[in-house]
Amino acid sequence: MTTIVYKDGIIAYDSFQTRGDIITDDNCNKLHIVNGTRFLLTGSVCDYPEFLSIAIGESQPRDGFELDVEGLMVKGGKLYNCAIQDEFWQTLIKREDIYAIGSGRNFAYTAMDCGLSARDAVKMAIKRDLYSGGRIRTIKL
């Protein structure tokens, strides 16, 4: 899993990629850019290509097949939370909101509630979440 957070116009995320309890990559760049839309994803890496294909409208979700992916999507200058549950859905995240996804989200929410920045919230999550770690990257919206 991972930790991906948003606060005050900044998205911050770690660089661990895991498979079960094994770290498969400690310097993974989780930013995917497809047709000018930026995606930061958490969940099963093997589901990412199909998720991205559905998200940009190239394909449709298969009946009865669930993808284990959730993400943040930057499209047209706006930030959305997105996932697939029978169909692709997206929910607008307002500029003043705080938001976190991935296995370290609870630690990140607590850190942001205590006044920490997006970057520092990921840093705090890395201290406590087994599936988050490595380098912290940021994107300014």
C-alpha cells in the first residue's frame, strides 16, 4: 500500500511499493500521467493499467470484477478522489479540504489535524505504517 495525502494545495506521497509483507521497490514514482491527467494510485499495482484505461474512457469495467485501486486524480486543474465500484466514479476535493488515502491514511489524517503539512503528514505515516516508506515526493497544485 502507500500513503498519499493532500493539504493546502500540496499532494505528498511516499515511494514504497509492496507485495504482501515484501518491499518490492523503495523508490517507486506513483505518479501516472495519461492524456494530460495525473493519477496517484494506491492498491494492487497489477490493477493499475486496467484502472487507468477505464478512468480515461478507453474501456469499461467488467461485470462482477472489482479492481483494488483508489486514487487521486488531477484533471483540468481540479483534484478528485477516484475509484471503481461497478463504474468509474470521482469526487471533487475542495482546495480547503484535507484528504488521505492508502494504508497510512489514518496516521496522516491525525498528523494533518495536528497542523502538520502534507509532506510532514506522510513523514509521520512512514514512522508508523509498515507499508509506507522511502522517499517523499510532492506535487503543487
